[in-house]
Amino acid sequence: MSATPAFRNDRPINALCLALAAALFAALAAFSAWLWQAGRAPLLLAPALGGLHNCLALGPRGAPADAACTAPDGSAAPRIERALQALGPRESADGRFLLGYTLVVPLLNLFEPHAQAAPAPEGRWAVNEEALRRIARTIEGVPRPVVLYLFSTHFSEEAPIETALAQNPDNMAATPAGPLPPDRYMGWPLYPWSIARTDNPITHRREQAIRALADALCQMPPAARARIAGINLLGEVHHLYPDFEAGMGAGSDYVITDYSAASRQGFSRWLARRFAGDIGALNAWLGGAPFASFDDVQPPSRDIRRQPLTHYWQHLDATAHGLLPVSGWAHAASGPAWVRVYLNGRFAARVPARFMRQDVAAARPDLGTAQVGWRYDLPFARLPAGLYRIDLALEDGPRLIHMGARYVAVMDRQQSTPRPQPMQAALPPMQPAGGSGAAYWIDTPQDHAAVFYNPLAALWHAWRAEQVVAYLRHFDALLERTCLAGVPRRTQQIYPAEKAGWDGTRFASEASLKPFGHVQLGINLYGEATQDDSFFDWLARSRQGRYSVTEFHPMHAMSAAELRRVLLRHQAHGAQTLSFFLHPPEPARQAGQGAQAAQPNPFAFDPANPLHGSDALYRAVQGVMGKTGKPDRPQNMP
């Protein structure tokens, strides 16, 4: 009796299933077509040229420049076009690559002293209108796609206003001891500007410069404005710390930012939002904290080993957030090196030795490669207090080589003497390294290191990461209110967590590597990350289909065929633009461009720059673009 009604009810269900299947097939086909089209879209190579400051009226007054720059209607267009013509045609013969450029506009260099400007604590400054006109004329005069790099980071461009802004502590990132002083990086000034607030003068000057530049570019003919293929926001935006050049690793004193009053108050408000105004919920999450209100919660800032604490939740060091870096370098004679990590006998991780280690290359050139660094961040927040054993093994063909063991004490809040934890499993058979041709070293952790987990430290780092995103989002919203709103915007960011020896918590930049607002991923890649699986694995985990390589530094010579394979791989993974530093043409360098000419960028591609294989990389780009030595004369250019 039930067969007929059931059969009749199946017909609409079957039709619905067929419709859903057809819709799914159509969606998959459309997605596949989109991927195919994305992979076939030309990759824009957009080198960033140095030595243009005087052509753009951004350099010192009276500094030498070539005739095209000094003319009343001068611009950097002829100099840029000469440099690009020497590199290759506008489009490669196979149509896979376009050659444009990145125009670096240092925002603070747009300001010049002016007696009639509105008064401000940093003095009287006005935007240089001639510089704005020259920037616009440059974009109009170069008939190629351009990436506009709105540069304003801690790296100095020796703008006169920088020293004035640095005198105001509201502009400077703060450690627990107070505002950071100016620093040096590769011999250049470095200003640790604060990113913890947007109501300070450094932010206001950046806003003023961007608005003035946008107004000038909005006056260009639509065809010229359409050449702007992307906008890079500010550059590397992240938190700072003392001794920026040498203090990024896990072994140095752990002193971070930002502990300004604005940042501390923001942290309290952020915690209140996160825990829905319930201080009891925060205390429970922290494991029995004593806070009476969110205003009582101060960010952790004291190392329990060296400084007295009022309560445990003040503790902070490089591992207080619950991750212990286990790292070193390894080379296996049998092939690519992999390192196994065992915790109390139980397998914990298997990691590749693939990070670039220039220090190892200098000390052991016989290894034939610098890609030997490895790292594993061991989570210990949930481990009971006690003494643990970490064993490390190098895979060398079918055998395991025992690299060594480290004992680590996971401490409780009372700093009780840690008791040895039992082995959880027997280690697999391992052999000593003698005569195998293998080489290795364990950098961290030190034997019998002690680690203290403070859950408030994890929250502090999460807040600091949100500060980075909020600062970039502020300028994203500013550009959205200009005629440049439709131009793709991206970060120009580092990802230190993927570096073997860097401590990513000092930077707090990881959250900014995910899309927010209208901002896409723009990322700076060095060494192995430019070409091997380390970056592409990370990209797959981050689930981002489109990105830009805002700085491309392979750090070694490549042939044209090798470079082409790398570029095509980025293109296939969704790269839209790829930028590298390019030295200016030789006549401009001889004429002199202040500090920029005296100290050219060591990473810039140039046939006269042997550092990091840059001369070979320059020729490789020529090969990729099919440079024949015949000039590619642009339209409407002298």
C-alpha cells in the first residue's frame, strides 16, 4: 500500500537532486574557468626604481639631476622609461608577462618647511605642490601600468619632517620603559613610529599627504589614471622593538611594543568587548586571575626570571604565549633533510630543513646550499608542569640519526621544582652521525630551559595583531573616499613566522596577512620563500586566491629559465603583480642623488651589482622578457 505514494514522492526529490547536481557542476565549471583565466592573465612585473627623488622634487634642493628632470615641466618619466627599455619590451613574446613599474612615493618627503603653513607642534610644514605635479606628470608620461607605493614606514627616507615628528613622544612606539628612540638599519635612520593610535601627528601627516596626492592624481586624464594597477599601503607595518636590525631573533632580550597609555587603555577595552563585559569570565579564562575590573588589567611586561611580579599575569617573555621554538639547521647526504621531533618518546612533528641560513652558507660552503634551516613551534600551554625531554632525529635515507636531546622545564605559577615526566613511548632506533656525511646543529631550546605559560600574554599578542590591522584599515578607508577607490589595494608586509630564526611575536603582523576591508595580500619574499614550497604551502593554508609579491628577493643568482619557472608558479597561484628593486639608469647614478646614490640598495637588480646574485637576476629578467638589445620606443616619448 505504501509503495505507490513513496514512488510518487521520489519524483520531485529526484528532480531537485538533478537540479542541484547541475548547479554544482555549473559552479565548478565556472570556478575552473576562473582559475584558468587567472592563471592565463599576464603577470605584471613592476620593478621599483630608486634614485628618482630629485626628478620628483622630493630630494634636497639644488641636487644634480638630468635635463629632463630640471625642465619646468619635468618628471621622472624619461628616466623610468630608459630603465625599463633596457630591461625589456612592454610584453614578453609569449604574452605571459607585462613590464610596468612601481612608483615609490615617500609620503613624508612631500612636506617642506613653510612659514605660512598652519602652526603645529612639529613646526610649520606644507605639502610640496611641485612634487605632486611631477608625480602626476610621471604617471601620465610613462605609458605602462604602474603600482603606486604610498611609502611611509619606520624606514627613513631622510625627510626633513622626520626629525621634527620624532621629538613628539605621541608619535613613537613605546616599550614598558617609555618611547623608543630613533634607531639605525643598514646604516640608515629608522624611526619607530607608533601604530597604536591614529590621532597622533605622524598619522595626521600621512593622511594629509595621501589626500593631497589623491587630489593631484584625480586631476589626471582618465586614461592616465587607469594605468594605476594597484596601491601599496604604507609598506611594512608592524610593531617595533629595540635594536631592530639585530633583535628580531628568539635569543635576544624580549622587549616589545606598544605600551603607550593609548595602547594599554585600548587593551582593556578590547578585553571587555571580547569577554562581553564580564570580568569574571576573563578571570576564569586566565585560570583564577584576581582582577576586579577590566581597567585593572594591564598588559604583561615583566620577566619572572629577572623582575619581581605583583601577580603571575604580569609575566612576559618570548614563550609566555605557549609556544616554544625548536630550531636549528640540518643537511642530509642522501637528499632533502627532514627533522623529526619527539616529546618524551612520542612523535610530535616532522619538519623540513628548507629555510635559508646565510650564516651556515658562510661557515659551511661545502654543504652546497643555504636551505638548511628548520623550525617547529612546540605547544606547551596544555602540558602539566614538569621536566620534559625533546629528542631530535635527522632522516638520512632509511635511517635516523640522533641529533641530540634537550630537557625543558614547564613551570607552574609557584615556580615549584619540576618533576621529571615519564616517557610516553620508546624512541625508534637511531644511529650516531659518524661517517654519514650528515651535518646539523640545534639552536633552540637551550638544555634545561624553563618556560612559563601566561594566557594573558596570548591575549596581549592578539590585541597587538589587531592594532596592526586597524592601522592599515584606517588608510584603506581614507583611500575609499577618493577617486582611487576602485584601484586594488594591498599590504606590503613581511611574514616573520615563516623565518627559521625570527620571533614573529615581536612583529605581530600575521593578522594583517589575511584580507580585511578592501585590502588584498601584498607580501615581501626573501630567499627560499620566493620559489620553493614554504610560501606556497603557507598561501594554501591562508586560503587566499589572489596576491601580489611586493618585494621579490631571491638572494641568489638565477638563469632566465629558472626565473621564468618561478614567475609562472606565482602566476598559477594567483599572483597579480611582482615587484623587485631596480637601480636607476647609469647617467642618473653618476649625477648623484644624495644618500640614495651613495648607498644604492644592495638588493636591487643591476648588472653592476654582484650582491645576492643581483647582476645575474637582472639579466634573467631581460631573458624572461625577451630583451634583444633593440630599443622599445614608446609612443609620445622623446
